[in-house]
Amino acid sequence: MDTLNNTLLKVENLHVVYKARRETVYAVNGVSFCLKKGETLGLVGETGAGKTTTAYAIMRVLPDRTARIVNGIIEFEGYNLLDVPENLMRHGIRGEKIAIIFQDPMSALNPIMKVGDQIAEALKFHNKEDLSPERIEEQVDRTLELVGIQKERKYDFPHQLSGGMKQRVVIAIALVCEPVLIIADEPTTALDVTIQAQVLAMIDELREKLGTAMILITHDLGIVAQMCDNVAIMYAGEIIEIGSVEDIYSGKMQHPYTAGLFGSLPDLEKKTDRLHPIEGLMPDPTDLPKGCKFNPRCPRCMDICRNVQPEFTVEGTHKVACHLYGSGKGRGIDE
Amino acid sequence: MVMNKKPLRSMSPLQETIYRFSQNKVSLIGLAVVLLLIFIIIFGEFISPFENGVKQNIRMRLQGPSAEHWFGTDAYGRDIFTRVLHGTKYTMMIAFPATFIAEVIGIILGACAAFYSRWFDNILMRVLDVFQAIPGQLLALAVVAALGGSLFNLVIAMLIARIPASVRTARSIMLSLVGQEYIDAARSYGSRDYHLIFRHVIPNSLGAMIVSMTINLSAITLQVSSMSYIGLGVSPPTPEWGALLSEAREFIITAPHLIIFPGIAILLTALSFNLVGDGLRDALDPRLRD
């Protein structure tokens, strides 16, 4: 398909800070990535890496009491979303073109509204063809059946549904207006493993059926391998490695942080007594280290890492921000 | 299939709330008392004419309960039953509007403070701090002292004394709701601010707000009574409940019925409103069902 070459979303140099009374939290620091139509991008990183903040910034639903988008461009279908007026954002973008699947289905549904009404609500806001109430009901029934819930359950309140069903409802709300981009914010974290697989398979199937692009936020590398075309690894508000799934899982270059993430995973084929987690904790986002943000925890840290912020080293589709590669400053990776 | 589930599903939210409320026996008793009070307010004149409550008869002073005077008579020989009966109207005419208006203003200002910019929130809270620095009772006294003790002024005084607390209650409830993920979710599928406030934030706060309202209603009833008790409420011949207590205090030992009957009226009113409020909260919250 020729449309596959079309860029849908381009994020450039995005900076988001949270301003608390005395301190500033640097949550996203210069994130750039590109997403084509129908493509799935995995956004991977540990808690607090800025994944969700990036997603909220794209939708412009950051809490306006504290969060500021200080810099950057979010280009969606050729428009910079940061310049789009709020009412256009509401009518034309949120729900209509971009939808979020929230992390925790237990809290993403209004507890005192019937789930059918919540799905219908999303539809009513974007009621372009002025659907009659009967047509809206029909559409709600259809969407519920699409995500595998009997339509009679639309009269239920969220607490009457199981966790997996609630997540399906959350997905139905995201899908009902047939958006072109879905941001799935850890869609399966709150679910148990058997339901996880079902929900993921369903998301993937629906995405393929509707031709929707997706940003999948997760910290599960297994899910990424299964679902994504491209992967971006985030650390302390920056993308430190980005590339296709093959690049990340078996490319020539590998950021020590990515290596650490893989080291923390159990391997089916190798017998090990214990896993190798990354030592230490994520840096304090109010006081980020100089140079490479990963340097205090990096097992291969060099002098230059403590002072100079690394640039991307590009190899085909694979980009790594680490001094170990490129410009001859560091040593090559040696096994 | 499950028998009681099917009809529930086909009900409208209003029918469902009524059905759930009717399942709660204690609240129904409360509702019965509230309805009785309303009945008394409307038809009090037919039960016992107001005239009986103001007509003085010194020969009949300080009589105990009898067939002729159910609740006895006061120091001027006036019928206590009639006075308590008509007092309902005066007490409720102050307590109802004051509570309702205070709560509505609380919800609106609280929602705005929780929802909109920080500076609005800050200014509002500091203004309320000034009001709350003065004890509510004292503030109400000052207002009545300045404006004079009419029914209308009493409502104003109660409002000024009560609004800060109800705004604060509403704000803190709504602040916790605004941070909920379903508000973010609703915004992310394109909800407008007023829609978020009126369809998600306020309905979710109603359970707590109704409880706060019934507490306020009984508190205002008591406060109105205590204002009258110290002589700053309605003017003497008017049989407001607090005024009845105030008049009775000299005879507390010799004629305790003077204080017991209005006291019971105040107690029953406050209690029944609390019961109705509890029942409403339970009926409105789908999480408390089944």
C-alpha cells in the first residue's frame, strides 16, 4: 500500500515539565519520533520514564495546573497539534482522530454511569452525521460486540463487570469513533496474564481490521516483540534507542540500558540462577545528571558520559544515543 | 435467570433511584416525617388555627398536657401544640432555602475552584479563610445585628455563615474527583469542561454533597433555634422553635413540657433529614447496590 509511506504523527524535540511549588520535574526532555499510518510503535521504559506524559502531551490532556509543554512540535496529519485551538482539539482530534486506551480500567470508567452511556457519550461528541438515538444505540451494540461483550451488558455499571470486561469497554470507547491513531497506555498492566493475552490479541486484530496506527506504551518487552513494528526505548524523559523490532532485539548496536532491560528478563532457553537487574534507580527528575542521563547506573560508563550528552548514532533505521558508538569517541561493543 | 436483575435494567435512572430508596425502611420513616412536616406547613392552619397559639389566657398559664391542650400551655396560657405546629413553618422557611442555596453555591464555586486555574482557587480560598476566621455563629449574629431580625435576614445570615464550609467541602471532594482517570478519559474522547463538571464531577460528588446537605440542614435548624434562643432570631410572638425554647428556659424546672415538645420537634426534624439524606446517598450510588 502506498499510504504506508505517509507519516501520520511526527513528534519533534518535545519537552514537558511539571511545575510544583518549588521544584520543576523534567518529565520529557527532547523526545522525537515518527509514526506512519497503520504502524505500531512500542514505547518502552520503566516507571517514570515519561511515556505516559508523552502520550498525554500528544492529546494535550496534561493536567493544566502543573504541566507545561515548553518546547517541541507534534505534527499530526500535517498540523502542529500544539497550535490547534482547544475547541478544535476537542471536536476534531480527541476521540475523533486520536484515542487513548487507559492503563487502569478500574479507574478509567465513571463508576456511576452505565457503560453503554459512556460509549455513546464518546460517539455523541463526534456526531458528524447527526445519528439518531437509535443509530447511536446500534453503533454502541456493534462496538461492544466487536470487543466481545454481549450488548445486554451495556446497562451494567462498571463495578458489575470483571476487570477484563472493563478493559474491553475502555477499548470500545476508544474505538467507537474509529480513530486513526490509538495510544494504548499499558493496556494490560492491570490485568492478569490470561486476560492480557486475550486483550492484546483483540487489540491487534481490531487494529488490523480498522487499519489504525498505534502507540503501545508498555514495559513488557515480550508484548513489544509480539505487537510492534518499531520500538523506542525511553529513559528519564529521553528516547535513548529507537528502531525496528529487529534492530532492537538483534541489531549490532545496543544501548547499555536496553541491554539491562533484556538482562532483567528470564530466558526460556538459558538456565540461569538469577536475573541481572539494572543496579540503582532512575535519576531524580527534578535534578537530572549531566551528560548521559543513564551514566550513574551504566556498567560501561566512561568519562565523556558524565559530561557530554550523547547524540544519536544512526545505522539504517536504528538509532542509539550512546557514546559507545559513532564518531570514534568510544570503544565498540566487544563480547 | 436472576429475578430481581431484569426489572432493574429496564428502569430509568430515576425509577431505579426511587425503587432503591423505597427498599430502605429507616429512610422511609425519615421521609414520612419530612412529608408530615411539609403537610403541617401547608395545612397547619386547619389542624389548629394560628389564633390559638397567640391568644393569651392568664388563667390557663403553665398547664401540663391535657385533652384540651395536648402539649400544655405556656406562661401566657398559649397552646404549645399550636405554637410548635406553626413553628415548623418558620424554622423550615429559614433552614430550607439557606441549606439549599448554600449547597448550590458550594457546588458551583467548589467545582470551579477545583477545575479551573490555580489563581481563582487561591483567591477564593483566601476570601473564605477571612470568613472562616470568624466563628459561624458570631458571623450570623453580626449579620442579624446589622440587618435586623427578620426571616429573610436570618436566611442571609445563615448563608453567610454556612457558605464557606460548603464551598470547602465541595472543593475538596471535587479536587479528588478531578484527578480521577475517568475524568482524563472523558476529556480524551472530547468532553467539554462543562460536560466534565456537570456529567462526571458533580454527579460523582452528589453522594457526599447530599450527606453534607442533610448535616447542614439539621445544623442550620439548630442554629436558627439558637439564634432565636438568645433573642436575635424572629421577633417574640412568632412561634419559631428556638424562640419557644428561649421562652421556656425560665420554667425549665416547674414546667418542663415547655421545653420538651419544641425540643422533640427540632430533634425529629434534624434526625429525619439525616435519615433521608443517608437513604438518598445509598440510592444514588450504584456501587452500593446489590
